[in-house]
Amino acid sequence: MKNRRALIKTVLVLAALALVPAGPAHALPLENAGVQLQLGTVLAKKLKKEEVRLVALAPGKAGGRTLTLPMTESSDGLSSRLSTARR
């Protein structure tokens, strides 16, 4: 009996979620797009204690606990990739 009630509740919740409309999607122009990485406070404190500094290479930016990496268009023109240094 418990399993049946749990199954009914699960089905009702899934049905309700299926009826909820999805939010709109917005495309950003590629020249304005970027990725921001923010370090947690604990990690930032540990890095500071160990005297580790985060430095951004151009065109990236670093400030405080945040790193910003720009996006560029790939050579095939179909997808995007992060602009990073080659290894």
C-alpha cells in the first residue's frame, strides 16, 4: 500500500512538472559572451595563505575571487569554445 501511494504521488508530481511552461531562452551575441569563475571563500583563503595568486592572461581578467574568460567563435563557425592558451 505504501509503494502504491508513493508511485501515485510520483506520477502526479511528474505530471504537474510536465504542465509547467519552460522559461524563455536568450541568445547572447558572441562578442559580449564570456564565462565567469568565482572561487569559494574557503579556497580563496587557503590559496592566499599559501601565497598563491591568480593572474589572468590577456584577454582574460582577474579580480578578487573572480576570473573572467571571453568566448570566441570556432574556425568551423558552428560552435563556440573558450578562448584559452594552448598547452
